[in-house]
Amino acid sequence: MELRALAEAIVFGETLEEKLLQPGTLRDQRPGPALERVPSLPGRVATLRPSDERLEPPPLSGLHDPGARARVLHSFANHELQALELQALALLRFPDAPASFRDEIARVLVEEQGHLRLYLERCRDLGWDLGDAGLSRYLWDSLASMRHPLEYVTGMALTFEQANLDFARDYEARFRAVGDEESAAILVRVYEEEIGHVQLGVQWLKHWAPDEDDWTAHRRLLPPSLTPRRARGTGRFQREARLAAGLSERFVAELEVSGGSRGRPPDLLWFRPGAERALQPHAGPQTPPRSHSLLAADLSATLALAARDDDLILVPQLPGLAWRRSLVELGLPQVEWVVLPDANRGIPAAIRDALGERGLGRLRPWAWDPLARAYLSSFGAPPLDASELALLMTKPWAAERLDALVEAEPGWGPLLVAERGETCPDCGATERALISTREGWRVAKAPLASSGEGLRRLAPGEAPDANFRAWAERALVGGPLRVEPWHERVADLSLVFEVGAEGKVGEAALTAFRCDARGRYRGHWIGPARRFLEPAALRLLHEVREDAGGANGLAVLERCASDVAAGLAEAGYRGPAGIDALIAKEGEGVRLHPLLEVNVRSTFGHLARGLSEKLRRGRVGLWELVPERVWRAAGHETAAAFAASLPRPISADGGLAGGALTTNDPSQAKVVLGILSVAPTPLEAEAILARALKRKKPTPEA
């Protein structure tokens, strides 16, 4: 029988008998002209026509039920039918391809017919027939437009058939576990023959792309609708089978850790520190200072730990393979990395290249600073401009919201710090405010001060000098300053939430973080905030006070968050936000400053919330940023050497259970390394890092 006749019967024939036609001896003496007009769907009788709706994947459990097993086999039969139709289409589309290539496609096609027969026979044993459930058209839609045999190679042999290595082994084990040896035996045969099908793809990829390694060529040549993630199935990753098929060590290692959506539109995450600096008046899109660029380079990959599978993470450079593999081995999200181009103007193109034909979920840059708005505007940046956003992040705006709330809720007085500071519109007012409170430490804050930057502290009795006045005059360009007493901290808190059109969306999350003596951010506790607070602070937050109108500190924070979210929503902002608060010593007790700062952006509190979901139940963590000077002081020349001194992270029961995880790649870190220490108690978590840094006792929080 001529190959063309067989291929035409399979592509255009409507019945299963035509699809499963047994060709006998095959010849390829009359390949004919290339098929120019590809049908939108192959020929199918009405009962075999695919659905346009998204179908549920085959079940992973409940396989004691014969119907559930039949549904799995029905799904596999559907894929085999599409595969042999596509192989037949390749024969019609590429009559001038090398004869050996066409012969091998024909061999694979006949084997796929055999797989389909076996699946159908077993389905019928279990009471089902093809078409008893919805049939997918996904494989056909993904590859029917192929224009070169190499697109068939990358899309079919090196993607869908490669994924079948994992699916076959996974479901073989699942069927054996419920005593279905007949179905398991079919999957053994499929698995063994799929190795040869993948091998065909490897050989012809090398033939048509001889100057590229297989991973680079595969990524470049994949159809826009596919990502490498489609080349992985469920269950254990079949590394040995892929190597046996001839894929390189690099290909196999990269595929094992690669992300890429299998259906859900991915979110886009981009770490851009220093939004407050970028939002200074007249800043505009600009290159950030080198310190921020280095920090962004080191910590950009950290967002992957709080992401979901398949999200896109923008990074200055691809994290090393060893670090990416360590995340996969710990069961952490498998994201898709998008390397930022050297020229900022290339950012939209890099994102579109990564997306292909997929849709995009939420845009989640760290902040909507001018540069993020400039390069993400085509994807749907919010309408808020830089000046509006800057106003919402200023210290005076936060103070005004709090003053209005306190006026509306005078009963809160016993819960709050007695002195919260004042807003100063000019240099004279700033100096008067500082002089009037000379008995303790005081601080003057620029409107957009953040993370210990943009502020000046004065010691008890110290008066403003010429240097202070020069700083104040520069800072006043951005608006009024805030002058506040420097409180003795008991706890630093961050309440993080999402802002929607109507205000706060869902529950806010209370997180506890750590600062040094100058108020600079050091890290976050990971887990419920109550596990890290002193008894007095816990009582302030949770004990209902009759002398405070029946409120407690937590209710005050929630009310502040709701009020801030309403104000942000009214101004047009949508997205992540948070408020910073502190619990301070005052007299013999502790008091709350509930609205120290408003963050109209993502914060490390959001990251901490995401990290907490990765911990095993009952465990807590400490995430700390370790600067270069600190690891060098502990005797480590590089971040990699420091990381090697830490206990290995442990994963158990679906979460991180112990040890220390580096949250950015230590082989690339230049100025800072994030360390997540996990243990049953806060003291044990803190001790992990303290030992590595040769700290004799915990570093004071304030």
C-alpha cells in the first residue's frame, strides 16, 4: 500500500476502521504533491468529533472504580487517535522530506495504531467505547499548522510523545496498585515504544539543527502554543528513559525544572526595589542606582518561591541549573524564567516571546514605578500615574488617614502610642517639631522614606545643624516631612492585602518582620505572627479592652487596612498593598502605632505570606537577608561558600520541614543572599543562621 493512500485514509476518513486500516507492506513510490490546505479537523463521524470545551484531565485517584479506569484509557485513546492523524498529516504535508524520515514516521504511525487498538479493546472490557466522553482536539490544534518536518519533530516526538513517558509509567503504577494488570501491561508496551518515538525526534533534530544543542533548538523551534512544560507528564520524571532516547544531560536537567503553563494564564512577577526613590518628583523612567540594580539582580528569583506553578518571573539572568533543580526536588513551584533583555525597550517583546499564544494572568511587578508602567503598559497597567501613586505612599497621607480614624474612634486611645508625630510643611516647622521633643531620640522622614532610607535621626538633646537643614530642604521638594519620636520597638508588623475596585479583597494577613537598630529591614518571620511575639504584644493585639471601646490591637489594624484600601481604590489603585505598624514600649506597658507606613506595592510581607504556604504544618521559618559584609565577616569568601555551610533543607509531608534554603542562587549572589531557616520553633529557626554566622546570641531587634 502507498504511504499517501494510508495517510489520506487516516486524515480524511471518518470511521475508526479507516483510522485503523492495516496497510500490510508499505511503499512510498508516489508521495504526491504537498497538501496545501489543511482541514480545521480531521475526518470524523459525528460520535468521534471533538468538543470545543476544555475537558477535565484523566483522574489520578479513585481507580478502584472500573469506570474511572475506563475514563483514563479513553483519554489516552483520544491522544493516540490525534497522534496518528498528525503523523499521517506530516506524510501529506512533507512529501519531499528524506525517505528515511518518512519511513520512520510510517513506522511510528503503525505503532500508534497498535496503541489505539489496545486502548479501545481495554475500554470496551471496562464498558466504554470511544466517544462515550468528550474528545479533545488539543494536539491537532497545536500542530496541524506545521510548516516544516522539524516542527513535527519538536512538537510531536519531543513534546507530546516525550510527556507520554511520564504518563505511561505513572498510570502503569496506579493501575497495578488497584490490581488492573491488563491495563498496566498496555502501558508497559506504550512506554517502551515511546522511547523509540522520542529517539526519532532526537535524531532528526540533530539532522536539521546540527549547530545547536538539543535544548536550545527545542526551545527555539517549539510552536507558539507550546512550552517545554508540555514535554513532562504526571508522576515521577522519567530521566533514564529520556537519556536512553538520546536526549542530552542538559536537555533532561533543564526540562525537569522548566515551567510553562499547561492551561492557566500565568501571572507575571518582576522584582523592582526602590519604587519610592523612582517615584520622587520628576524622576520618570530611569536607570535605577547601582545598589538597587545589584539588589534586584540578587533577589529577583526569590519571587519564584511565593509564586504558583507556571508563573512568569522576570530576572536579569537565568538562575543556575543546580539551584533551580533544588527547588524542584523540594516540591516548590516550577516557574518559567524570562530573562530581561539588555535594553529596557525589549522587555515587552521578551514577555510576548515567552507567552507565545497564551494569555497573561495578573501583572505583578513589585511596584508600578514609572519604568514598570512604561514597559508593561501594553499588557494593561493600572491607570494611576506616578504623581498620584507617590501621594498615596507618602508619610503624611498615612498620618492623615490615621488621624481621621482616631478622631472617629476616640476609644482607641488606651491602645495607641501617646505621640505619633506631626506633619511639617517647611524647614522651620520641622526644626520646631524636633526641638520640642528633645528629651528622646527623634526622626525626620522624607515623604517617601522607606526601609531606613530617606530619614534623619537626632539623638536626645541634639539640635538640627546645617547638614540637617540641607537634607530637609532637598527632601521637602517631595512634600511635607514627618517628625516622630523614635519608639523603642517590641515588634514590627506588616498587614498585607489586595485592593480591588471596592477596597480590600478578602482577609488581610498579619506578618512579623525584623529591623536593625536604625530601622533598616533585615528579614521576616514565616508563619502565624502570633508565634513570634512577646506575651505583652499578644495581649495588646488579641485582648478585648473595655477601656478601648471593646476593641483590641488587631481590630484597630484591620480597620486601618480597610480604610487605607478604600482610599487606594477610590484613587484608582488595584493590586497588592500593605500597612506597616509597630508595637512599642511605653511606660510599664506596650502600645500600638497602627499606621506607620502605607506600601502601595508588593512587600516582603506578601513574600512572607507566600513562603508560609510552603512550610510543613507546625513548622515556622525565619527569612533573613544576609549582606556580603556579614557572610565575609563569618569567614566565607563567597555566597556559595556561605551557603555550603548551612544545613540542607528538608521537605516532608508536602512542605519544608527543616534546614536552610537559599532563596536566591548563591552561585550568582553578589551583595545579598536570602536564607530561609525552618524549624519547629522560632528559637530553633534563628539558631540555624546564628550558628552559620558565628553569632553567639540573637542580634537585638532594635
